[in-house]
Amino acid sequence: MSFKIKVHCGSQKTIYINRDNIHDAYFNDVRKYPILTEKEEKELINTYKFGKTEEEREKAKEKLITSNLRFVISIAKKLGTANTFLDLINEGNIGLIKSIEKYDPSKSYRLITYAVSWIIAYIKNYQITQLKSVVPPNTLKLHNYVKNVTNEFFLKNERNPTPHEIADMILEKYDFKIKNLEDVELGRIVSIEEKFN
């Protein structure tokens, strides 16, 4: 029995699709929206920023969003995997919306040029948040051990220690045995929690 997902794609009706076909359904819906010419884009941006009524501004914003959704898909394809693809598209869409809200129409570059950095930032932020939630507790402990003994060693010897030296110092100081020297390199990776000075 296949799992069905309820999808609302901006159309008047709600459809039910198989989970396996959700990518295709989304792509097909996005393909319906044409890419804007530079002139159309400028008109819509001006309407969104300076339109007389709220309804007029919202319609312009919606058209700017829908006509740029395929750019979000192309960026998500480059940055993600099949497992995270839909989540990355979702985050990228939020970045696209933020970029439309922040875009300055007096600038000479096109909206998508400005939007790309917002889309990437939202996708990367999502990826970091997901990575943060699955870091094993020993990895953070190891990171702190490596950082501490490396700093101490550097102060005494004016050079960075080798992975063997780090492993020996951690065993001696913390009674923590490193089974694989590659774990030392993992411990050298800067923690997501760490603040930069």
C-alpha cells in the first residue's frame, strides 16, 4: 500500500499523490509559471513595492514568487540529496520570499541575482541545523579535548601536535582512548556551537 500525501499547489483544488511522485507533481506545477522578462519583473517589483492596494501588491508578490520557483529547484538540486531535496526546496522558497521583500528596485541587477544569496543562505542554514541535531555526543566531547590539548601543546612547543601526540595527550589527561586517528581530525573540526572572536 503506497503512502498518499495531500498537496495544495496554489491551484483551486487539492490533489492526493503518491509520496514517490511528489517531486514530479511539484515540478509539473512549477513549470506552469513562465520565467519573467526583465521588463515584466521590473513592473511587478514596482507594483509590489508601490502598488495602491494591498491586493494589487500581494498579487504582484505571488507572481514574482511563482515565476522564480524553478531557480530554487535548481539551487536545491546542486546543494542537496534525494532525501533532503523537498526540505531544501521549502527552505529555499522562504529565502526567495525574503529576498523579494528586501529587494531594492533602484538597483541595476535583476531580482534573481539578489535572491540567489538568500536562497543559498536559507538552504545552508537548514543543513547546518539538521547536522547540529545529529552530532553524536562523543564528537563534541572529542572536539573539546582536541582543542584543549592542542592549545596546551602549542604554548609549550610552539608548533601544532601530530594526531599521535594528540591521541596520547587525550589518553593521559582525560583517560579517553581514541581508537582511530581519523577521529582526531573529526575532533579538530570547529564545533557548530563555538563562537568566533
